[in-house]
Amino acid sequence: MPDYGHELLLGTFITPTAQDPARAVALAELTEAARLDVATFQDHPYNADF
């Protein structure tokens, strides 16, 4: 396996929805509870669905 000179980070990519914002929070909390390294979020402020 190649060594890229940095640690491998594992996490989640969360797509929030305007209809259920609490779901994005719950997924972020689950990411933390699973002790993953990062939680990232889709961010499209011009799209009212997110």
C-alpha cells in the first residue's frame, strides 16, 4: 500500500435537507459516536432544498 505521508481520515458526507434539518444533526452526532475523523456537509446555499 502506498504511503502518502499523512494519516488516512475516515468520515461521512452528509446531505442536509431543509425539510428535516434534525436528520443532518443526528448523522453528525452518529459520526462522532462512531469515532470517525470528519463529518462533511453538502453546502448549496442557492438551492432551497438544502
